[in-house]
Amino acid sequence: MKWTRAVQHLRDLAAKCAELDGVSIYRLRVVRLWAVGDILGPTRDLEQVTVALAVDLPVDEVPWRGEPIGAEHWANATRLAKNPIVPLWRSAHGPVWNHHIDRPALVWEAESGTAEETLTALAEGRGDQVRPPAPSADDLRKRLSDELAVSLRALRGRTRVYEERRWHPGKLTPVADDLWRASDGYLDILDAVARTGTG
């Protein structure tokens, strides 16, 4: 995908975020859109665009690599699911950043709309100019510790739900997928903790 197209995908998604904000038929409310990863670097062809979507849900309802209730419906409504965009769902009530979401750049928020200066900088390959400073090693360790606690609670909760639903009638796939996402997120953070020597 050409760089200009990648930035256009971000701009289009920001417009969709604004369009759906406050629409009552969507249970999930996205309140911030952040650019993450390669789109923050120099101009070049990309395979995909990574974004962080901050939703108006408690931190425990959006564990790392989790997918909040209503995410699939929202992704279909915004065409997110049909475009080469990788969403990372986050709670708006906690920090967006972690070991993987490194110095994200805010593209849109419900209160102030689209951050045109961010999109302009990204289009010109100047993403580093619109990113926040890097966290200190202590801040990263604290962030990972908090994230690990949320993920462990999610893993325990989803394991319990899976066990309760395992032999009941109906589809088990959504419950199993939710458990897999919680497991994947927990293990990813556990590895990051080990790398930073937090544990």
C-alpha cells in the first residue's frame, strides 16, 4: 500500500469516528483514535496501518489484545474490517500506551475532532514530530505491571466463563475466542515484563 493511501485510511477512519460518535445504535463509543507503529516513521510502502482505538469502557473491560463487546459491529460500520487496518482496542480510562503502543500520535478525539497537524506530519513522513516523549524505564515497568494485573483478571474471568459455557447448548466459538485473546494478551505482557526485568 502506498504511503498516501495509508494516511488516507487514517483520515477516513477519523471521519467515521466523528460520524458515529453519539449515534445511539452503536453500543461501543470510540472517543479517541491514535496512529501506532510504522505509520509514524518515514514515508514508504506499508502492508497495513496500526491504530489504537480508545473506547468509553472501564479498563478491565478492555484488556490488552481484547476486543470489547460491540467491536465487530463498529468495525463493520466504519469499514475498518474491510481495510488494511489493525485495531488495538484500549480503554479511554487508562493510558493508551504500553510496550507495543510506543509513543502513539493522536489523530482524532471526540472533544476536539481531527488533529490535522498530526495527519499533515504523517503525510510528510514527520511522525516523530507529533509523538509524545518516550517513557522512562520506571514508567514502562509501572505501566507493564498495571497492564499485567488487568490481563490476569481478564484471563481468570474468561476462563471461568468458558468453563461455565463449555457444555451448554449454543456456539462456544465467541467464548473460546475471547479466552484466546485474553490468554494471548496476558502472555504478551508477561514476556514484556520478563524483557524489562519488572517481575
